[in-house]
Amino acid sequence: MMNKKKTPRMALLLGVACAVLLALASWYSVQYNDARLVAPTDLSTYVFRPQDLPMLLAALFLLLYVLGLSVWLIRGIWARKRRGQTAQTTRSLNPKLGFLGLLGFLGFLGFWSYPTHQDVTPFFFFLFFGFFGFFYEGKLSNTFMDERFRENRMRAEYTAMKIGFSILFLSAILLSRGKLLGSLEYSFIALSIVLSLVLGLVLFLQEYLLYRYDHSDSEE
């Protein structure tokens, strides 16, 4: 079984590899395959050609990576919840894992994939901006969770959720007032982006605010 400490680093390397493969496949398609699957494509009339394989494989790897990373994130959240109920100290974590938040920038691939393939999946990468919270969680590694610390954690989670739901609520109201740029599709895309960013913001704020509250109490 892969060492748990190596898993986040491997996830980051795989994300970079997927982005590089997609960029290379796009370059190949533009240079040698008449920009097929890069330029807007009508999938209803699409006919497979062997030259399309690099682009199709790159898209498949990216999809599998997103699914795998999502499963890893969900499992990590549940494991942390279970451990937090019985543990006396916070888990040991390297603050450098905060660099995983850079995966959030892959969300900008959605501005290419939607016009090309009508695919909004990459926008959900914005969720991974929440991984920047690992930096602050790492700063609190092996901290004894006394009553004060647990109260600060509850306070941080409540504040983060309140901010996140407030942004989501206001966004939903604004987007429901009419078509964004005259299109319901754009409204849906905007809502998908906002949802991903809000979830990432909540994950980040939970760790940042806990770190801030804990250090504020320690300085008093």
C-alpha cells in the first residue's frame, strides 16, 4: 500500500502530468490533425479517426484523475471526522501539502473544454483551492485538543459555513433573476463555478480560522 504521506505528493504530480498530457495532445491536434477535438466539434456527426487517440486518451486520463482525486478527498474528510471524535491531538501534516491548492488552477481548463466539447467538468477543479488549507492544518500538527481548541474548531467551522452559504445564497438569487449574458447555459456554468469556489473557500476557511483563533487565544 502506498505511504499515506506520499499520496498527496503523488496526487499533485499526477495532476501536473494530466495537464501536460492535455497540452501536448492539444498541440498535436492543432499541428497534425486539423485541430479535431480542440476546435468546436459537433459530437452528433463525429467519426473516430486513429489520429484522435492522443486527444481522447488525454481527456480520459483527466477524467479518471478527477474521479480518483474526488474519492480520495471524500475518504480523507470522513476519516478525519472519525479520528477527530476520539483523538486527543491533531494529526501530523506537512504544511507543504498546501501546494496541492495549485490544482485549483486546473479549473480554468473549463473555459477551453466548454466551448470545445460542451464539458463543464474541469470547472469543479476550483474546489481544490481548498487544499491551501493544508498549510494551516500543518501548522497545527500534533496540537493537544483541549476544550478551548474544540470550541475554536466548532467556531471556525460555523463561521466558514456561514460565509460559504451566504455567498452561495446571494449568487443563487442573482443568477435566478434572469439569463446570464442571455443564456441559461451560462447561468448554469456560473452556478457550477460558484459552487466549486464556495466549497473550496469553506474548506480553506475552516483551517485558516482555526489557526487564527488558536493563536489569538495563545497570545492572550
